[in-house]
Amino acid sequence: MATEDDVRRMCLALPGVTERSSWDQPAWFAKALMARIWEDGVLTVKTPEREALAGTEPETYFWTPHHERSPQLVLVRLARIGTDELEELLEDSYRLAGGLGSGPAAGH
């Protein structure tokens, strides 16, 4: 089970990521928004695999009508994923949001 504290720690470990409020919720930015708490226990991230994730694990991954216009945004129930899966999601979202490299090993 992943938590908001895990999200914060993993996001801020990525080069150039900053935290600020978005829609009165904690959010993390690379060049653009990469992750935001949508509501308690639910995280918004960017992924090219939204349809596949929601199709195979709809109790974990989903979106609302608000997200229809943004095909890369998916909502994730944090209680239903582990920290390894969360880290992969955040690294993908970081790259899609214009992050500086391909993750913690970038530049090595």
C-alpha cells in the first residue's frame, strides 16, 4: 500500500521536481504537472497506458469525466498499489511532464 508520504518522497527525489498546491491539493511539477492528490487516497498521474491500466485493474486505475480531455491522466487509488508500482508510475509521469532525464539514474 502506497501513501501520500511515499508520493511526496518519490517525487521530490527526482531532479528538478517542486511541490506546490494545485486546486488546494499537494501537487508535484517537473516542467509541467506530473502528479497531484485528487482527493484523499487518490493520486493523478500521467501515463501513456491509461486505457490498459484501467481496463485490467479498474478498482485501482480510473478517471472521471473531468479527465476525458486529457488522455494521459489517470487516477490511482494509493491503497491498492505497492511502492514499486508507484515509483514506476511517477517516473513515467515525470518523463511525460518534461522531467530532466529518465529518472534517478539519469546522467550516469
